[in-house]
Amino acid sequence: MPASDAEAPAPQVGLAAGRDVWVVLPTYNERENLEAISAAILAALPAASLLVVDDNSPDGTGVLADTIAAREARVSVLHRPGKQGLGVAYREGFRWVLERPSTKAVVQMDADFSHDPADLPRLLAPLMTDADLVLGTRYIRGGATVGWPWYRKLISRGGTLFARTVLLLPYRDLTGGLKAWRRELLDAIRLRETSGSGYGFQIETTWWAHRRGATIRQVPIVFRERVAGSSKMSGGIVREAMLLVVRLRWNAIRDWMARR
């Protein structure tokens, strides 16, 4: 089916309760948030499982994750040797959950409460109908960003506008990190060939899904500034994303020319 820019249908039961769903939660120095965000995710999706992917956090986030997993069977922990970027953490986390044959859907989200766990059933609901990928979207009707200074909003909106223009994509929020994937699509996209982290990884995976003709839906979300801890955003992440977008377009043009 062709990709769609329409808002998603209303929530439904079943998959929206989290059965056969894995939530992948990358962490780096998120000890202040981890206990509460884990509980909130599992309360929102009682039948789901949670994978914490920790990059050897110096503040002991990984140790706390092991403690949570020891008392809660729905939580697993993937320890990585160090901080290599959000995209790398997601790639390894996705591969880990896709090795579980029962996995039907995968959710990705931040660990700092910028993404509201209460939105998860609504995010998953379109996967029960025709969606292959659902994007939590700040920049459609019903969506918003709360608590950001003007320059953060400018970077986020500007990044999406740049990516939409260069890559000819219709989606309104390409840099957001709250997504729900149907297993088959996540299996099919070129994870091993992705190279971005941060904004770049979010743009790149949506690009590959779109290129495969996936049905992509958008649901409005309210994104709030983190509750505790510090932001991992940097100028280098922004520059990487812009260069990655240009490289994706250039590779697409080159492939098109080669087929002529």
C-alpha cells in the first residue's frame, strides 16, 4: 500500500495492550528516570515486554536496570560496552527483539518522559489495521512541543523541513523518536546499512520504510522537555543528520541514473 500522511484511526484493543510487543528503551545516564519510566510503560501496556539498552552509563543506570529486571519478568537488559550513539543502540536493540519469534511489533521511545507512556496504546492501534509504521508526531493537529526554548523548536522544525524537502517525504515529524513498527517492516528495512544516530537515525529509518512502500501513519503527540537528567543533543548530531539526508538523496539519484 502507498504511504499515507493522514492521521491514524482511533485506538483499538488487542495489540494496543502490548501482547507480543517489545518496547526498546535506550539509556545513557538515565538513572533518575528509569524506575518511573519502566513502571509507566508496563502500566500503559500490561502485556508488553521492555528492553533497556544501556550504554554502560557512568551513573549506574545499567545496574538499576538489572535490579528492575530481577524483580520484573517483563523487563530485559542489553548492556553495551560504551556510548556510540542512539542509532547504534537502537540497531542492536532491534536485532535483539527481532530474534524473539513471538515479537509482532516494536516500539521505540526516549527514557526521559519526553514521550508520554500513556500514548503507547494509541500509537500501537493503527498496526491492527493497515499500518506498517506509526510515527508519533508533534507537528500535526493535536500535537505540540512543551518546555523547549525557541531555538530547540527551530532546530527540530527546521530539521524536519530540510529532510522533507530534500527527500521528498510527506511526513510532518521526521526527527521524532516515538515510533511503532510492525515486525515484518523492521525485519525488511536495511538496518545493517543505516549509519545515523540521533536525528539522523530517525530520518533514515523512516526513509527506508517509505522507499519500501510501507503504509506509514501519524498520530499526534505532545512532546515535553525531559523530567530529569540532561539532554544528549549536540551540534554534531545536527550536522550529522543534515549530511546524512544529503547522502541519502544523492544515493537515490545515483541508483535511479544507474537503472536508466
